[in-house]
Amino acid sequence: MTVWVDKDGNYMAAPNTATDNALGAIGAALGFLMLGTVGCGLLLLGVHWLLDKHHRSQWQREWQGLGHAPGWSVN
């Protein structure tokens, strides 16, 4: 049986193994990858929404301008 003690002689938990450290690093990398993917996806959705809003306002101006002479009034 192996007993781990710190520099003061107090009992402590066994240090992490290489496998534990590797799994933690892989988990952190996947977490950052997912966070980046979700962030980019939300950014693209926001840009798409803004462009769609701009196009809808352009269509609304076009519809409101139908039946009017362009640039001058008709009496």
C-alpha cells in the first residue's frame, strides 16, 4: 500500500495519473471547441437576422412606393 504525504507529513490524496491528466485536457479542449462553435453559430444567426431585417425594410419601402411616379409628382 502506498501512502502519500505532503512536505509537512500530512496525508494527502494520490496525485493524478497521466491518463487522468490526458482525459482532463481532452475534455477541456472539446469544451472550448463546443463553446467556439456555438459562439460562431450565434454570431452567424445574428448577422443573418440583421440582413433579413434590412431586406424586409427595403421590400416595405418598395411596396409603399408602388403607384407613385418616381422623382416627381403627378397632378
